[in-house]
Amino acid sequence: MKTKSLFIALWLLLIPFSNAFAQDVIDSGDTAWIIVATALVMVMTPAGLALFYGGMSRSKNLLNTLTMTISAYCIASVVWVLWGYTIAFGPDKGGLVGGLDHIFMIGIGIDSVSDTIPTFVFAMFQMTFACITVALVLGSVIDRMKFSSWIVFSVLWLTFIYAPIAHWVWGGGWIEEMGALDFAGGNVVHINAGVAGLVLCLVLGKRLGYGKEAMFPSSITLTALGAALLWFGWFGFNAGSQLAADGVAGSAFLVTNTSAAIGGLSWMFTEWIVTKKPTLLGLASGIVAGLVAITPAAGFVNMQAALIIGAVAGLFGYYSVAVLKHKLGYDDSLDAFGLHGICGIWGAMATGLFANPAITEGAAGLFYGNPGQVWIQFVSIIATAAFTAVGTLIVIYITKAITGGIRVDEEDEIQGLDSSIHGERAFELD
């Protein structure tokens, strides 16, 4: 009896220590979900985005668009495991970058754990975000950027722009410490890519014949299919960002679908009222606008807020593409800034309005008694946009110096980049 009592007493004393040791134990359910989520996000770039962008490009540049998108995924995958991951998620250095402790993934093994999942899985999940972000930039410069320059630009931009901002927001950097809310990439992915695309298209200049001749998409069918694949993959993008298979992930799953659906309807009906034509391209674009806007808010807002966020995103997206771009006169080929920059900014600000502590404890926006969150979100947006704009401009001029220019020759642009650069044609119509 004394032995039994002694055993129970020892067991009670050891409970706190066992809980402490259990904090970094791999959870098989969380791990399985994040592996699946990673695969979903992977599909978004070489399949979803490639088709979405490819279908909107002109037929003579369709293969070039696909090649540049898929190559972006390959480049980012390599850069990430060599040095990108450690810059983004290595030990914090002054709130600005991560240390180089994990360059070439050194110091990370099969027993390394991040929260409740293997660090290798976490690194892969974050890699897919880097891949799609640099690929999104491409949408602003389709039809006129040299392929060699795109490769150099991608490596430099991932290293000096994407990875530091990822650290600021998610890796223990100053924006995270300030308390900014970015669940799945409003700042890191969409504002970052949208602003970079705008700067790049302004430096490159307009396409030949822009505003003077019709530039018809090669296949709206491909674009619609790409939008569907993006929507599918976005469930991993947003729900996976909880890094656990739990109620918050389930809520993120729900609001992601809701915002996408209402965003598509909002854009379509707006276009229908203005032009008297509800187009498939408008519906597909509105879906993406809704997805972009809900991304920073997905783990912080309820379904009712998602309806508002998605509906407003459809309106903002349509206005930025149909009105703002033409008023300001810039040639954002496939509207990377209009869709991702503008709707990403709206989503980040909306997070400051609608963040609900009943969804994620400690995350409260203006409508839940925390008006200061709006200012924090605003500061994070301005900081991201400013750093991206200046940094991207520097990267562009370094790329120019390395490659001897970033715009294709006039003859190649007229002929089409599929044949002039790649020696291929997307369609054999003869």
C-alpha cells in the first residue's frame, strides 16, 4: 500500500515535467494535415496560376507564361532550401532577418520539431508560399520580359525581398512583435507581390500596341480552370496556416470558401450592371479577389465578416482593373497589382476591423473593442509596400546590370515569345 501511494505521489509530481516535454512532440494528425495542405498549395503555382495566367496571355505568349510560372516554382524551391528558409525563419537578428544557422538546411533533421509538426514539413509548407509569391509578380509583366532576366530577378527578389518580409511577419520579426495580424499572407504574399509587379511593369514600360490594339486572351477556358485549381489549393493555403488540424483551421476553411464565392458574384454582378455582360473572366477574377482578401483574415474572422470582405474585394478588384489601371495609364498585363495588391491591402485592413477573439484568442479588431489594431495593420501595410517598392527597384537594376537589360527585343515581342525564345507554339492551328 505504501509503495502504491509513493508511486502515485511521484506520478503527480512528474505531471508538470511531462507536459513540458510534450510541447515539442510531433502530432500525427497535425502532421498529416500539413503535408496535405502543402501539396494543395503546391498545386496552386505550376497548375492553378500557370493556367490562370496562361489563359489570359495572348496565344503567341502562352507557353512563355507557363514556362516562367513553372520555372518560378522550381527556382523558389531551390533558393528556399539553400538559404531562403534560414533568412525567413532562422534565429531573429534585430527583428529584420533570420540568422544563417540553417543555411542549406543545416541543423535540421528528421527529429526537429516546429510546434507539433516536423520542421521539414513546416519548411516545405512555407516554401510553397515563397514559390507562389514570386510567380504572382509575373502577372504584371507578361509579354515583354526576358526569360533570362526573369530567372535572375526571381533569385534576387526571393532572397532580398520575400525572405526578409516573411521574417518580419511570421519569423519573429518586428511586424510580428508589433502585433500585426497576417494569418496566411496578406502582407507577405499579396501586397508584396502586387507592389513588386507594379514597380516592375512601370520600369519595363507598356507592351507594344497597348491601348491601340486588341490583346485577346488565348483561352478563357484555361483561366477558369486555373481559377478553380487556385480555389482548391487555397484551402491548404489558408486552413493549413493554422499548422494544426483544429477548430481554427476548420473556420479558416469555411471563410475561405465563403469569401471566394461572394467575391466572384460581386465582381460578376458589378460587371453585368456596368457593361451588360456577365463574363466568365470576371467571375474567375472575382473568385481570386475574394480569396486574396480573406487570406490575412482567415484565422481571425467569422463567416459573416467573410461575406463582407469577399463582397468588397469583388468591387475593389473590378474597379482597379476596369477603371483605375486605365485612368493611371500603367500596363499591368494580367492585373497582378489590381487583384493582389489592392485586394491584399483591403484584406489586411479588414482584418483590423473584423478580427474576432472568439475565433483566435487575443486577436481583436475595431469592431471587437480594439481600434488600435487598425493602426497596427496600416503601419504593416505601409512598411511592406515601401520596402517592397524600393527593394524591388534595386533588384531590377541589379538584374539589368547582370543580364544587359530586362525587356525583350522589339522583334521578339512582335513575333511572340513562344517561338522567339522557346522555339515552340502553344497551338498547332495550321
